[in-house]
Amino acid sequence: MIDRQTFFGDPQYANAKISPDGGYISFLKKYKGMLNVWVKGVDEPFEEAEPVTADTNRPVSSYFWTKDSERILYVQDKGGNENYHIYAVDPDAGEQTEMGVPPAEDLTPYENVQARIYSVPDETPGEIIVGLNDRKAQYHDVYRLDLKTGERTLVYQNESGVAGWQTDLKGNLRLAVRQTNEGGTEILRVEDDTLISVYTCSFEESCSPIRFHKNNEQVYLSTNKGAANLTQLKLFNPKTGETTLVEKDPENEVDFGGAYFSDKTDELLATIYVGDRKRIYPKSEEFKKDYQFLKEQFDGEISFGSSTEDETKQIVTVSSDVDPGSVYLFNREKNELNRLYRSRPDLPSKHLAEMKPIEYEARDGVMIPGYLTLPKGVDAKNLPVIIFPHGGPWSRDSWGYSSYPQFFANRGYAVLQPNFRGSAGYGQEFLNAGNKEWGTGVMQHDVTDGVRYLIEQGIADSTRVGIFGGSYGGYATLAGLTYTPGVYAAGASYVGPSNLITLLNSIPPYWTPIKKMFTKRVGNPDDPEERKRMKEQSPFFHAGQIDDPLLIIQGANDPRVKKQESDQIVVATRDNGIPVEYLVAPEEGHGFSKEDNRLAVAAKLEWFFGEHLGGRYQTGVEEPIKDRLEKLNVDPSTVTLPDTTDSKKGSANAASSGKLARIDGNKIKAAELGYDVTMKAGGQSIDMSINRTISQSESGGQSSWMVVDQTQTPRAKVSDTLFMNRQTLMPIRRHVSGPLTMKVAYGDTGATGEIVARGQSFNIDTGYEPPVFASGSNVRLALAAMSIEDDFSTSMKLFNEQQRKLQTLNLEVTGKEEVKTKGKTAAAYILEMSSDDGSVSGKLYVQQESPHYVLKSEMKQTGPRGSRTVSRELKKIKMK
């Protein structure tokens, strides 16, 4: 039995890099109890290394040298919240802090902001290209960041829903990537302040830029646009639109998997494909010679890391299924290898288990690839089993060392890692087969059929099968226990979602540009039919079917799978009398990075499965880990369900968590308001006026507010009358007359009515769950009735009657200013508004005094007929 510390403790050394000038080796090693960056001379022993960072709260994981070898840059968040800051440290700085390291400068010192590094250009070693979402949480603007002063210079303001940016080899912003309204991918060329669409692929296809060609005109694309199932490597010219095939998988088995490029010449050195094992195909004679030499020296998978600027020396890692890796410094000129370290020298590879690629047949005849790890030294008959589905879910497992499979195999379990449908890497047909197939569909069936395969092979004891996974793997765990309770004897979910509706309604704001992917692959909670299916696929709503012991593990700061996902299933399972245990780490996010937390989780997992499946386990535990486990443990009886329908006044997280701020209809006051309106679309500008009357009334026996909008356009007059509940401002009925007529009745379960336009009639019969607001004046009146303060934000579901669909509007206070209009001069809050589907964005300026009537607004709207901007300014206000 191998001590769990050997599997899950911090490695002795990790993540070695050589400085571009070849003078230094950097690596990660413990300092002040956490993994930090150390530096040594390239020829010095490791004992001579000195620490250059001293983070005592969270291990440093990602770092790199600047191109001039002057600084080390690293990124760090707080407690796993994924709001990364970029830090710079000069290893040769003369001064030292009281922690015994050079001072580190936070180059992006902004709270609740996520920094992204887009490019580290060779030509400007003192600058990098970064993305920051401090202006608007949903979108990252592009900046040049001075590494010495921290000064940033705006390169491009993201007003177009761009999800990713691509620079050329000189650091010039050249390409943008965003999702289309249909969920596909659009690549755009950056021309000054304009984005020009140059390449698109549908939702069922894939296309993404990788890196510019050495000619700095063409760009390498990974794409399967057209008839191809597997992604291929192509060259694309953004100016001419011409594409040229570079390569597809020589074995016609898997997607294009990656490439190595020369940082010196920018030429393509090799391509990578990951089938059962990784395959590397050299593209230059020099690389081919080096790779052949390395293959002759090692029996394992070879990976290439950082290199010197002249590429005479490079970091090379050799690993296998029973070895997490040995790291070497490779001297190309001399064909010399110098082993720097083994990442886990205490791990006895001879006692670890072989990971075997396998295939098994699903119930519908499709072959499912995966990996099977069998315990060493015992017959593979009637074994306890751990099913270990991967996260993502749009990723995959691959061959190589993996701590949990080896850990469980050492405890006597067979471990199956299925690459179920919906996994990436096996072509678009295999990937798209998993769309909306969570829980009750083929994604889960493929996992279940893996259990059947092991039983038919005589490997599994059918009474001792457990399931464990993280993220989507945690969801698959909950789904397995919920929908196939007879298959499993126990399950452990690690940061796994339990409710698909709350999962999608609480994604981080900076995922807004890619939210369409989630609604296409998982479902749209604003669509009544989709919402119904998502409920069926959410274990939370069917927890009464769970009859096996359950362990839940959660990071309190997880921005992807919020803690409420775990709280919900703990409460539901507990209330049904099923044994449930709960671990929560207050300083972790989507997966645990701190050593003591990892060790505590490992101890709990082996005891949990040992008790319920009969595998062996390590009985002893060191006192610090025992204490840590006690601190992580949460008594399920103390867990309560979160309130998902309301939020405290001014909650800063309301918009991101899908919550509606409190509404008090008593704050509304009868009034007459007039607005000047300008609409610009298709190169034309149209001036209009709106007169709004707000008065008390009654509708259907309910005390109500009646809002009448009289809109005068150059061609017609439109009258819009809306009745709202006097207290909640929920819509009751609406009547619009003009070129378009509309009559709608709103209820607790949906809206019904009729639209007549251009001689055609359209019925409205849309179901929903309240609270839902009508379009038009309803949102502005609801906003006027809220308690708005400096940190205010809210999220509101809106029913678009003409399109007969639901959308979510997110509003957040981003500032204050004095606003002067024709009708009033007043102190105003500035609210950013955006919709989850990207069709609405802009600003509202509302008076700070209650009721918060709109003084002016600037909105951009995108619909089936294109985009338009609408500006509105108050010209009169009369309180009654």
C-alpha cells in the first residue's frame, strides 16, 4: 500500500523552465508551506536555488519568463475565484521583502476582475497583450500592459461580444473570435476599429485560430468546416479567405490535437494527434532528428517545454502511465541530456498499475473508447470498481499518469475512465451525439454500459461498483445514483452540478460570450420545453430515487459550479433519509489546489469507498490532515436551500447568480414623462417621441399600475397600454395598437394572446415560471421600484412577445454622474444592461432619488433584421 501523501502531496519539484537567455532554470518547490517559484543558475545544483515568490495563501501554478529574461510573470487568484491577477517579479532585484524574496508587483490590481494574457510578443519584451473585464464583467477589453510601470494602453474596446483575441507574431491584434446567434463560431479580422467577418462555422462544426504562419499573413486553423468529421490543420488567409490543407490525422482516427512551433523561426516543427496514445509527426528535418534521438533514449511519452532563444537548449519531459514524469535539459548541439529531477521520486513505479486503452460496445452499437486500470498483483475477477468519468464534459481522458486511477488501483479497485459521447477529440459526430443528452441520454448510458461491460468480462463484482468524478464527472456521479440506483453501491461528487437550470443561470459573467454553446449543448432554461427536459435531467429534482451513500465535495468559491449546486443535493438527499456526507473547503474553487485539502479529500474518499465497496484503505492519518478534514466536514443537518428567487437589497452577485432584486410597487409614483428618441439602423436615423403616463388603476380585480406609452414616429402613432400588479409589478395584460396590434394576457404559468402585423396573425401561447416581465415599459418601472445603491445589480427574465421567447437581462451599477436633460438635471446612477443572448446591451441613467425613473439611455439591439441603436432622453417629467 502506497501512502496517500505520495500520490497527492505537493511534488518535490515541478514545472521547470529555462530562461530565454539560457542563464537560469526556474521551477516550483515548497516555500513557506506553498509551492512557489525558485530560480537557480543553469549549471548550479538545486540546493543553490533561491525562492523568488512567497505566496503563503495559495500555491503558484502558472508562470513564465519574459522574452528578455528580465522578469518572471505569474498569475494568481484569491481562493479559487478565477479572478486572476498578473504579477511580475525581477529575480535579480537587489531588495528583498520580509518574506525573503524580491518584491512582486501586481500589474492588474483590480478587484473582481479577471486578467487574461493573450500574447507575449518578441518585439516588445517590455510589454504584453492582456484582456481585462473591469469595464464590463461580461467582456474582456484588450490592452498593452507595460511590465515595468503597470501602465495599460487600450488596444480594442470589446463592444461586440468577442470571446477571444489573436495577435500576429509581432504582437498586433489581428483576429477576434465570437459566437454567432445560432451558436456557431465566427472569426473576424481586426481592421482599425472595425471587425470584419472572414470565416464562420456552424454550431455542429469547429473552427479556431492557433497561431500565425511565419509569413505573418496566413494563420493556422484547426477546423472541420464542411464535410469533414475530424478537425484538420489548415492555413487560412484572413484577407483573401483562401484555405489550404496542411494535414489531417494520418490514421484518420482522431481530431487534430496540437502542434509544436519554433519560437526562433516560427516554422511548424511537428503535429500531434491523441488516439489511444499520443502520436507526434515531425515536420522539419532538425526536429525529426532530435525526436528520433530522444525516442532512442526513453521508453515513454516525450513532451517539449520551454527553450532558450537560440533553441540550443530545451526542457524535455518523459512520462508514462506509471511515471508522472522525469524532467531533462536537452542540449541540441551536443545531443546531451541532463536529468534535472523526477517530479515524484518517492513514487514506486514498479508497484503502479498499467493503464490499458479499451473499447466497449454501447447499447446502440456505438463503440466507446476508454481506459482501464486494474490493480497490480491480483486476478482481475470480481473486483470492486470505481467508474471515473472525466469533467468538461467537452474534453477527454488520455493515456498517461493519473493520480486518482493509480491511487484507487493501489487500494484494490478496477478503475474505468470512459470517453462517453460528448467527449472531445473523436470528431464532431461523436461530440455532437452528446448534445442535450445529459443524465437520461447517451452520455450517461455510455457510462452505465461501461459497468455492464466490466460485469460481462467478469472483472467487476456487480454489488461493489462505485462512481466518482469532478465537475461534469461529479454530475455523472449524481445522475448515475439517481437514474440507475441499482447499478452503484456508492458515489462521490466533486464540484459537480445537481441542477442544470441553476447551473446555467449562474455561470460567470465573463462566460456570456460563449453562453450560446451551453444552451445548445445543455439546454435553454428560458425555453419552457427545454426547461422541462432539463428538470428531468437534473438529479436535484429526482433525489428521491437515490438510495446509495453519497459523498459531496465542494469549493466554497467555485465560480463555475456554485456551492448551491452541492447544497441543493445535500438537502434533498438528507431529507430522503439517505446517508450523505459533505466536505466544503472555504478557500478553494473549482478543484482543490492546496496540499492539505487534497490530502484530506483523498483520505475521506478511500475511507468512504472502503466502507461501502470493500476496498482496502490506509487507516492512519497525520494530525494536521485529520484536523483539516474535521474543518472541511459540514454537518448535512445544518445545510439549507439557497433562496434563488430573490436577493438582498444591493446584492453585488445578483446578476451573475440569476437573482431578481426586491421590488416594492409602493415606490412608484403617478407621473407623466416625455422622451425624445433617436433610432439609428442601416445608415438611417429616425427621430421619435414617447409620452408615458403612469397612473393607478384596476385590472381583473387586481389593484394595478397602468402605464400608457404614446409613441409618435414619422409614419405612425403607436399606443401601448400595460397593466401591472400594484405591489409586485408583474404584468397582467397589455394592448398595443398601431401598424402592429397586440393583445396579451400574462399569468403565473405563461402568456397567451395574439399579434396582427402586415395582415398576418400570430398566436402567443408560451409557458414560463415567474417572475417574468413584459417587454417595453415593464422593465423600466420594475427598476424604478427597486432599492438601488452603489453596489446594486440584478437579473430579470423578460418575455419578448414578438419573438415569443424568454431572455435574461442583467443590470449593474457601474458609476454615478450628474445628468442634465431637457426635462431634469439630477444625480444619476449609471447601469450597464446586457442580455444573456447578446441581443441587448447598453447603459441606463436613472435618477438616484426614488422612484428611479430613467433620465436617458443608450441601447444597442440586435435582431433578425440586424442591429440598431436607440438613444432616449427625458424632455419632461410631471409628478401627479
